[in-house]
Amino acid sequence: MGGSTEFPSLIGRAASGGFGPPQPAKVSPRARTKQKMYITQCHNNELQENLIRTPAIRVSALTKSIQTATHKVDILRGIDFDVQHGEFVAIMGPSGSGKSTLLGLLAGLDTPTTGKIILDGEDITGLDEDQMARLRGRKIGFVFQSYHLLPTLTAEENVLLPYELTGGNGSQGRQRARELLESVGLPDRRDHYPVQLSGGEQQRVALARAFMVRPPILLADEPTGNLDSQNGQHVLELLISLNQREGTTLVLVTHDPALSDRAGRRIVLRDGLVVSEE
Ligand code: ADP
Ligand code: MG
């Protein structure tokens, strides 16, 4: 199909738009060597290590328990892992293992019971709501399992929203929103309201919205869960293209082998613990 071959180029085209928050560094091996040489001139080993090694995400000893009316539920029971800049990690595991809870914590939408989450060197566990909202705006795109589109906004307005929330306005934003809607296969649904869209279409609008401001880190909960194989393939290509062309760090909860097979690493949860990493 013409659509799927043209599809990856849309992000590339949109990438030259020149708006949105600062781009994640696309570090070539050569640039990295240069960076190391420069940093070596600092004569400060600790600083060197920090600059080169600061992971995009560091999760340490993370737990989440919830007290219900009758008993305490230990949803996450001590999770540790790092995600490096530009990595593509799939979070897998059976239903109820804690995947969505973990992703919500990484996005700062929920607070851990104990443990730490460090995003790009910044501990988010101590931030208040306003600080977290600002950091999220700069660093994180999030795609929920339920799409959370605003019912009073059209598809295009929903996609534009994060751009406008971070201070953007004007025709460039509108142009990118249109390109993104095209790239998720919805060029003719721009003016539709969420109720006028199917579940799969709403999911694709939510993805386009998450890509709008080119977040350095994209977290998505089963982004292809409700899509047929053709649209699933489109979304897969969009995600891979974001990761490879724009250096976006991807952390995706998924059951879809088409997606998890393309990840650089798979972290498997069971009963609130990491049982394997490969
Ligand atoms: P997954 O996404 O892997 O299916 P979740 O993170 O949604 O798992 O949930 C993990 C476990 O925590 C499930 O057993 C779920 O029922 C429980 N859980 C999640 N949120 C709550 C809550 N607010 N109150 C009580 N139990 C919850
Ligand atoms: Mg879930």
C-alpha cells in the first residue's frame, strides 16, 4: 500500500519544522567520541561519568501498594531498571502484573509508595504537582490505554493541545497536527469529535497527540492494542521512526509481538516484580 511506504517519511518531514521543545540529542558515534574528548578535558571523573552515563530513566526499589477498604494490595514490590537515552524498551507480562501502574508512575501521574524514579538525572518522586506538570510537558509524551481525548475538541484540536499548552501557536503547529493525523491514517477525520470516531481511531488520535511536541521520552500503554493489523503496522512504523530518526526514548507496554520483537530490550513483570530482562 502507498500509505505504508510513504508513512515513515512524514515524521522526517515534520521533523524539519523547527518548533517544539529542544530536541533530544542525536549522538553519532563520532560526536560521542568528541563529546568524550571534551568531557575528558574536565579532569573530573565523576562529572564525566555523569554526563555520559545519566540514563533517561532510572527506577530504583520502586514499590506501590494500595489500601482498599478490606486489605492492602502490593501492586509493585521492588522494581529496578535503567533505560538509556534512545533505547526502545517493551514492558511485558500477564494482565494484572503491574504494567500500567508502573507506566503511570514513570509519567508522574501517580506517586510511588517507596523507591525512586529519576528522569534524566532529576528525581521526580519529590516534585509537587506543578513541578511535575512542567517536567512532563518538557520531557514526556504519554499514550493511555483509554485514550483520554477531550470530548469537546475535534481530532485536530486534541492533537494540537499539548503544543498549545507548551506555548505554541500558529500555522506550523496546525500543519504538523495535520501531518501526524495523516501519518496515523486519519487525514479525513480532522474535524470529527471523539464520539464520532471508533475506538481504534481514537487511539490513533491519541498517538498523534503524544507525538505532537516530540517528547524526548514516550511512554505508551498498549499503543496497538485496539488496532487492526494494517493500522497497527502504521503505528509501529511511526514509533520506530520516532525512535530512530528523532532519538525518542520509547517505553511501551505491549502484548503485541510485532512491537515487542522490534524493541531493543524486553522487561517482563509478574506479580509486581521484574522476572526477566532480555
Ligand atoms: P496490568 O497493566 O499489568 O494489567 P495494573 O497495573 O493495571 O496491571 O494492575 C496491577 C494490579 O493492581 C491488578 O491486580 C489491579 O487489580 C491492581 N490495582 C490497580 N489499581 C488499583 C487500585 N486503584 N485499587 C486496587 N487495586 C488496584
Ligand atoms: Mg494495563
